[in-house]
Amino acid sequence: MIHHHPSDESILDYANGSLGRTLALALGAHLDGCAQCCRTLFLAEAVGGALLETEAPAELDVGAFSSVLSRLGAPIAEAAAPPQAGIAMALPANLQHQRIGARRWLAPGIWIRPVLKDPAEGTRVYLLGAAPGKALPRHGHSGVEMTQVLTGEFYDGGTRYGPGDFLEAGSDDEHALMVGANEECVCVIASRGVPLGLPGLLMRLLA
Ligand SMILES: [Zn+2]
């Protein structure tokens, strides 16, 4: 049962491609298991498509058609299976073809595995795992941070986030997270900038 979802604004940004590829990975991981947000996405895409139809058609470059035709015969590069060694869980479909970096310890009982970094956008996405009962240090953000719970649970104040839940924190939010007592919690986290304070300093070095 999913209780926490991305904002409509973020789903709209995902639909029109303005969210950026790293943040889209976290949101896409949520969409993979959430029928409610898939309906919102469908609606956003339908509205976007309807708006496009009212636009005046753009001029196409004269050579565009022949350029596409010439590429049709090109051999398709064989995609190598990305190394995801040590991932003991089923990842959401949109992460299964991503190269998952090696596990690095951020603090005792807390690890990260970098997935993708976009220096131009100043965004990064990574997996974070934390042992049962672990407290993540209180931190603020220099930009948006999106967290999708894959397994386990954590608490942000009195609010519980379990598998499938999504937490969207803005630059004004500061929070201290506590992992549930029963099992390791693994999340996919995408952020613009890095968490402020010590967690951010470590993140800059490791992810
Ligand atoms: Zn949802």
C-alpha cells in the first residue's frame, strides 16, 4: 500500500522531459509500482500532446528525412549487461539497465552505491542502504531531493515511509530520518546539489 506520492508538478516535469535524467530515475522508480501516479502521468502526457497539436508546425531541415534513412542500416550496438553485483533485491524496471557503482560506506551501517551523476545539472542518483534502527543525521538540502523506498521503512518525524513510498524534500526542508527497527532500508535517492552539512561532504566524496 503506497501512502506518499510525488507532487503533480514533478510528474508534469517528468512528462514533458524537464525533470532531467537523474531525478527522472527516482521518479520513474516510483511510477514502476504506482498505478495512481501512472494515471496522473497519462493525463499529463495527454494534456501535453493536446497542447502540441495546437502549435504551428515547425519547419523540418531538408536533409532530416534522408539522414534518418541512412541511419536505419547502421548496426545496433550490443548492450552489455551492466554490473549490478551484490544487489540482492529486484530493482524497479527503469534501474535494471543502469550501471550500479560499488558499495561504499558513508558511516557505520550506512552505505551508498552511486548510479548516475550529471555534473551539468548538478544532480546525482544513488542507492542508499541503512541498517535497522539507524538514524541518518539531520540535514538540509541545497536543492530538491527525491527518495523512493525500495525495501524496509524509515520515519521522518512521525511519518512512516515504507516500500513504494516517495518523499520529495525541497531546499527549505530539513529532516532527520530513522530507519525502522526490523530490517535494512534501501532507497533510491536523486538530488540536485548534495545534502548540507557532514552527510553532504561525504556524499561529494563518495557518490
Ligand atoms: Zn504514486
